[in-house]
Amino acid sequence: MPATLSSLEAAALAAVDETAIGRMLLDLLAVPSVTGSDAESDLQHVLAKHLRGLGLDTDLWSMDLPALRAASGFPGTEAARSEAWGLVGLTPDGGDGPTLILQGHVDVVPPGDPAQWDGDPFAPRTAGDIVYGRGACDMKAGVVANLAALAAIRASGARLRGRVAVHFVVSEEDGGLGAFGTLRRGHTGDACIITEPTGGTLVTANAGALTFRIEVPGKATHGSTRYAGVSAIDAYLPIHQALAALEARRNLRPDPLMAEYPVPYPLSVGSVSAGDWASSVPDLLVAEGRLGVRLDEDPAQARAELEECVARACERDPWLSGHPARVTWPGGQYASGRLRADSTLRDMVHDAHADAVGGPRMPERGAPYGSDLRLYSAAGIPTLHFGPGDVRLAHGPREQVKVGEVLTVARTLVLAVLRSVGTK
């Protein structure tokens, strides 16, 4: 153990239970908590039992969805849902120390084509140290790391001067409703670590992402006389080319934290639908996608750039100039966010990691996807990502995580908690 460890820190690190980590990860992965599903709510109730078992004061509540949707700053959603449950666990009042938030989302994306998986996506399997399953790295491994760190601190007998708040949230994958509702309920803290997968790095900034829809009109006619109509598919093509040029312009001078990515702020069209009959010229095409928001960029400015891009493409086209496409903004609306430059959280996590597991200082980077980081940062809470797993494996049929990575993160969190909130 490094000489910087106190006897209490050493005892807490020794109490991190690798066997329990593997067992809990398998249990959580077996719950198909797809965003908006009943199982998403079920998992919140399962996790509430875990928090109570750790002796935490637990707030489990049904969110008022109409009120949240009407609230200023609502981040948008994409998945249909009839309910959403918030869950916060708080260590008993220890005194006048600060509060550190450990945050994780419980929802996962749908598994996609079952044929692409080796078995049931929600029947986790292991191969050595690796656990496979939907949600393995994004981000049930991070949820388990949070619980394992708290269990180890409790087992060590440490008496905290401050408090630890565990925020488990829903709906992160489609906008951040869960974090939005948790913050509006008044749950806050002095700093926040979100255990999203970071692959052995610190993520201190997130780009944003805005969901857009473009409706392109055409003129229907029989397919045998297509020259008498206008295909909405053909009409869309110049817009698609204009979007590619817009993406290139928006990525010319990225922030240094984003410079390692080939495309720091992607503009991606994810779905295109047109036509309702093979022998008819389609009179409507609908394209939906996501627009990357640059670090520190006002989302309104990003929306305006895409709308102007589409409008100019229409002005240059003989058909679209008189029948312009329409742009709307449904679904998730992620702003960007970053850790304040003067925050001590960055160095504290670096030092905790070095003392817990050794090794050189972790690289620091931004991430090209939206996350709950921007909501906590916007609320004035210094926030970063540090968690197990490789985000490149998230949302795919080979999603996986190494139990050893979960152990590393849990051990780092143990020291981060003890050092940030203090002990008596």
C-alpha cells in the first residue's frame, strides 16, 4: 500500500469485495431495464433495498411527469413512458463536512437485433474476468462500483464528517429526465462523480447532442409517370449533402479536450423513412438524427445553424425553394457541460486512483456524447465522469466489462469519499 494511506483508508480498501461485485453485476444485468419500461422502475425499487441495507436514508419517489415536462429547462425525452421513479440514498448526518454525490443511471438502450448477440442480451454471461450483457458497461458496472465503495466504507467502521449522496436515475439514455427531476427535488451536493464508462481516463467535459427531424415534401404520382411528380427522396439528397458540409465546418477548431476524436461533434442522420407504396412516387420523407453541440456552445445557436443550413439548401433547389423542408426538435436535448477549471475534484480523483491502484496520472479528455454531467454542472455542482468499461462497447451486441475494472473504480471511490467528505 502507498505510504500516503491512513490505517482507516487501508481498512476500507481491504473491505472492497470483488466476489460481491461480480454477483451484484450479474443480478442487475438480468433486469431488462430499457428506458421507459416497467423493468426500469423495477430496478429502482431493487436498488432502494440495497441502499437501505447499507444504512442510507432513502428517498424513493414517483416523479410528477406532467410537472417536469412543463418545467423550464426540461431536457426532453424520446422513449414512451407512463412513470419515472427517482432514487437517492444519503449517508446519515455526520457533521459539518461536504456532500459528495455518486451518480449512475439504471436505464439501458434496447438490445437491437437478437441475432447479433451470443445468447439472450439480458442473460449475462461470463468469460474469465469479463461479463457480457446489455448494460454491462453503460452503466450498471458503474452503479455496482458506487454500491461496492459504500459497502466497503461501512464495513471499515469509518465515521464520516460529511455525507455521501447516491443518485440513481432513470431516462439518461433519452435526455436526462431522471437527473433533472432529482435536482429539482432539491437533492444536491458539493461535487459529483458519475461512474459512466471512461476506460481508465477522467472525462471532465461532454459535448451536447440535439435530436432533430427534417420533413421533406414531394409530389405524389404513379410510379409509371414519375416525371409528373417529385420524389421526396430525390428532394432530400441536396439537404443530406449540405448537412455533411455543415458537420465539416463545425469541427474545424475543436476544444483541446475533444481534439483526439476524428469527428468531435458528429452530425448523424440515424433514420430515414419515405413512401407508403412501391408504385407511388413518395410525397414525404422524414429524416431524424442528432446534432453534436460544441463545448460551451449555446444549444440555441447550434439549432439555428442547422436550420439555416437546411433553409439555404432549399433556396438553391428548384423544387424545395417553393416547397421548403421543415425542421423540428423532438426528443433529447443535451447541452454541453464541463468541470470548472478551478475545481479540486479533478486532482482529488487522480490522487485517489494513484493511491488505490497505482500507475501514472490518468489522461483527461472530453466525451463526444451528451450525459447527465451537463445538468449537475449547470446546477453549480462540479462534476466529472470516472467509471468502469469502454464506451466504444456500449450500445452494441458485444457490450462487456471487466470485473477488475469495476474493482479499480470502487477502490478509487473509497478514497475519494473518505478524503472529500472527511472522517471523524
